[in-house]
Amino acid sequence: MPRALTYMLILLAVIAVALFFLPLRLAVGMAGLEGSRFSAKAISGSVWSGRIEGAQLGLFPLGDLDAGVRFLPLLTGRVLIDLERPPIVGDSGLIATVGKSGNSLVVQDLTTILSVGRQLAPLPASAIDLKAVSVTFAQGRCQSASGQVRVSLDANIPGLNLRQGLLGKAECQDGVLVLPLQSGSGMEQLTLKLQGNGFYTARLFLSGSERAWTLLLPTIGFLKAPNGYAIKVAGQLGQRNTR
């Protein structure tokens, strides 16, 4: 065997071994997650079979995730990580692929339910249900977005039936990720917007003029608006919101 070929095979073997034992933490950094409001209590294991404990995206806890880098995209310079939290009783789980493609940060086929809690208070939202949501950000601007989003509301407001939540599809508008959601009747509308720097706004509009709303809605943060009442919150992922 020619000496040059022998050296080449040795070099390839060394690279293969290095990749095999490459720590997942390094891959998370290469995928651009550490600069995208993503955090974790601990990251362990190899790039092919690792574990992310106490994962969190901005305000929203993601739990403990199994993680592994996709091999084929690496051949084209893309670092994509498959994430999974298996479903259990009371938890629908999570699946997604996240990473970096060139200068773009990508999220592919994210399916999970995010518990909102008090994160968007005083907006009366309790959970965000994401189904096959895919988003691409490049240089801080939303480039493409798709997938279905449903926001559950826990407000007990006379004259409204919000049990089914507000439903819509993800899209990009002028470089901003926008979730335009509405109820089945179209009388209730929620618009969520997220910029690449992590700044978000959420505006819930209730169409109508129920007499009971005059006293009730202002006490929970709503203001009178043309043809109804509205409430708006704004903030930074990872920080407390502001009205």
C-alpha cells in the first residue's frame, strides 16, 4: 500500500475516533444554541448519544432531553441536533431538530406543549401547543416559519367560551416571527411576535361589549379598544415581561 494512502487512512481513522468521542456540549455550542436563549443545568454524553438536563428556552422549561447530532448534515457543514423527551402520563413529550445551517439558526418540526404559567402574566395564557413548527432565523431575522400553534387561555370571562383556545399558523412578517391566532368564532384574536434578539410582544383582543366586561376586564389588565378590549404584554426571553 502506498505510504501516502496509509497516512490518509490513519488520518481519517483519527478524525473518526475524535468525532465519535466528541462531547455533546461542544456540539451544542457549534449548533449556535448557547447564543439563542437556550440554557441547561447539565450537558453530558457524546454528540451521537447525549443528555441535556434542565433544558430551558428563555422563559419556558423544556425538561430533560435526549440528544444526538445527525451525521449526514455534518458532511455539508450543518450541525443539526435531534432532541427528544419521551411522552409519559401527564406529559406529551417533545421532539425537535435544532441547529445551525450556514449563518442560519434553524428549528425543525418542533412538537411539544409549553407550560406558560405566569411567564406572560397578566395575559391569561396557560399553555402553548406546538405541532410540527419549523423556524429559520438568519442574522436575527425570521426567514421562514411554518407549523400549527394553539394557545390555551385560563380566563373565566362571562360571554366567552375559550376552552378550545386560539389557533393559527407560524409565519414571518418583516423579519419577525409572528403567530396570528384566533378562536373558532374569530371574535377573539391573539398575536404573538418574536424578534431575533429575543424581544417578544403578545396582544389579546376580545371583540364585544358585554356589560360585565366594563367592570371585570380592567381589573385583570385589559384596556378599552375600538369594538372591544385588549391586553398587551412585552418582554425579553429570559426576563420578566412588562405591560
